[in-house]
Amino acid sequence: MVSVLQNVAIDCTDAYELARFWGRVTGRPLDPDDRPGARETQVQLAEGPVLYFNQVPEAKTAKNRIHLCLRPETSRDQEVNRLLALGATFVSDHRDPDGAGWAVLADPEGNEFCVLRSASERAAGTS
């Protein structure tokens, strides 16, 4: 017997608003029952586990030990710019001159995540 990964839980101070941000990032809807002020919300991904947002009283205080990594359909750099326009902040740059690497961003509540190269960039070996 094994366990099945049900969701990725993200503690936050405003579950609904953070779920809305991640819904825009992934292009996926929130659970139809979610409403502003909800203490628990979910983004229904097309594949894999649900992104589950749980409202907690304390703010984030340290670097994430687990984080999400995104592989965009467009170029990595185009996606970084799109996510910054949605409200993400730039944390650190791990992009290499040869096109490899990733960028670390943070969501509006400071949770870090990575933006990787797209599949086509990886196949071409360029940025």
C-alpha cells in the first residue's frame, strides 16, 4: 500500500486572495464554493494535487523548506515578467549565461517559488 498526494497546503493570512493569485499564475479556477473571507480555499489544478490555502494567524517568518517550481509554456523570462505583473516579487536570480538555471520569486505573502526554463528552452539548450 502507498499514500496518494492529495494537496499541497500553503499557510497564509488571506486564503482567498492568495488562492486568487495562484489561480491567475496557473490559469486554473478556485473551488466553486470558495468566497472572499473563506479561511480555506483551493485552486483546482488540471493535473496532480490541489493547491490548498489555509488561513493562519501568524505571518511567514522564514525561508520555505518546500516550494513550488513552475515550468512555463512561454519562455522563463517572459513568465517571470508576467508573474511580477501579477504581484510576485523577485527574490534571487539563478539564471546562467548559457540559459540554464531558474529565477526565485515570492507570492504576495512571501512564499518562495521557482520559475524554470520551458520545455522548449530545455530542448533547445537556450534561454
